[in-house]
Amino acid sequence: MVSVERWRAVCTNRRVDATPKFAAVAVEVMKQATPSQGVSRLDGLRLRVRLCEGGWGGTMQRERFVRRPAAAVLPYDPQRGEILMVEQFRVGALDWRDTPWCLELIAGLADKEGEPVADLVRREAREEAGVEIGEMKRVAHYVPGPGGSNERLQVFVGRTDLGNAGGVHGVVDENEDIRVVVRPVSEVEALLRSGRVTPRELGYWDQKLAASSDSIERLRDGYLQRLKARWLEAMALLAPEIKGGLVLQSGRREGESYLDALARSREEDLRRGFTHTGFHRAELKITAGGSLARDRVSRGQAKIMAYGLVLAQLPLIQEAGKVCTLLVDDLGSELDQTHRATLLGFLAAGSHQTLITAVDREHLDPAIDEHKGAAARMFHVEHGRVQRISDDP
């Protein structure tokens, strides 16, 4: 737990020197073992390190994956405005997504300690893509996973001729099966943004989305039945002359499963760049007299129906053990005196706090007088000044 004093120090001195405080001598390795050795090796370490506030920390057990230096290159043909990438199987991606075949830069490890990085890059380009790299520029040098690996990766962009690039390459003795992919530079941003979704990957995610859609739709249906009953009760008090209903329209055709709907709309989804079938496309429709309320009722009636929908949720919120504050803006707008008084009576009968605004005081006075037993107070706000204009009940 961070002490109050330390937290205050951090907050008051945000400009901290970013230079590492310690060097390698601040690590004491008590024991090191190598339980696995192959092309790479796995070290087991027992160690402790210096603490920022002084002294030594406790003993730690850590594993370190030790690899030879690595380098990657993005072949670039400035004459054609194209880049080259490779696709191959990666065992580390087995549990990552639907396919462990990855689209990536040409990359590899040094064949031996001390191999010049330029030789490493050009050798890998010939083996994996059959291209020769000319002038190169290093664009990055970093440690990808310092939490458990010592691998150091240098990344280059290399000039080349991609006129005849293509096909499948790789070292047969290493069971490599590497497909060359050449793309215009203009597509780089789209590739990074989209992740180059394949039909196979879409099928996997469609199954996930369909299962989630079915589950969420069942939950919505259950809640809607409870909400609808409360809404009809509220409408019977607020505006009994309106015969309304609530209908949840799913994001698919009637009788169609979500999985079938996603398959049907896939080409359109790819063209538009988003999924327009699923639970996220469902809509709650309010009806009046069997038609959509927006096409049938007046603005005042629409406002009452909206109030009813909000008020219907209050008992459901209370059943969940929660409380809320209602904000009612411009109460008098679109409502006659009868409906205003009915609505205020409904609000006064509840146990929740309600904040109401109105342009004209006359819209509130009759109702406030009628419900003097309620804990109501009135204020006049003008040009940022607040004046109390009613006494405590």
C-alpha cells in the first residue's frame, strides 16, 4: 500500500528523472539453472534487487527465455510503391485467434553469435521471400518482452525490387512454408487498422456475436416484460386515454437466427465497414393504437409517454436495491394543467428525490399547493443568482 506521504510527494513532484536509477550491479543472482536448452534456452533464476527507497527487496523466483539477437525488415519498392510481408504458421498464436497463420515482417535470429545484423536481414529476406535487400535504414531497436525474455529486436526498412516477388518460400529442413504477400503502400494503414480479417476469422467472430446476441436478447425480453407492466400502470394514471404498447424489435428478420442474419449480411457489412445485424441494432418501439406513437400522438402525449417510461423504471431500480434522483426539465412545456398536476402527484408519491425546472411559476404553484405534505422547496434562478421563494413544508 502506498503511504500518504509518498502519494503526496508523487503528486507534488510530478517531474521525475526518467533515467534508470540503478545499473545491473543492483541485481544479486543467488542461483541460476538451465532446465531447457535448444535453439533458445530457458533459465531459472533466484535473485533480489535494490529498492528505490533503499535496501534490498525480497528473494524472487523468475524464468528468463534467452534467445539470440533478432532482426526484422520491411522490403520496400519505391518505384512501384509497394511493400512485402510474409504469412506463416506461428505456434505462439495457436490460442490467440481462429488461425495461427500470421501476416508479419520478414524476421529471424542470428545463426551464430556475432553475425552482422545486415547479413542476418539479407539472409532472411532471401530465405523467406526470395528477394535481395539493398540499402537499409533501421527504424526501431527494442526489447519486445522484457518481463520474461532477453530478446532484442532491430527493425529495418530495406529498398528492393518487388517486380517478380511472390510465391511460397522457406527453408525445407526447418519445415518452413512461407507465403509472400505484396501490397501497395496506400493499403498499409488499412491493413494495420483492420487486421486483414479473413472469411474464416469472420466466421469465428460471427459465432461469438450470435451467441452474445441470443443471450442479451433473452435478458432484454425478460426486463421488457417487467418494464411494460409498470409502464402500463403509470400510463393508466398519467394518460388513460392513450392505449400504448412497448415492442422490442431485434436486429434481424423475423424467424431468422442471428448466425444466419450475420451470414446473409456479410458482404454488405464488409462493404460498409461495420456490422449492421445483431443485438446492437435492436430498437425499443413505442406504439399507440397499434401504430408507432411518433406517427400518431401529439407532442404533449409523446412527452407523457416518455415520462411514463422513465417513471416505470423507478420501482425496478428500487427492487435492485438502488436509489436515483429524477431530473425533470421544463415541466410545463406541452402539458396542460390537468396532466401537470397528475404528473406532479405521481412524483410526490415516490420516495426518490426530484429536481424540477419550469419557465413559469404558475405551472407549478397549483400542484405544489395540492401536495403541501411533500417535502418540496421552490427556488428562483436568474442570471446565476438563486433565491428561495417557498417555506419548508
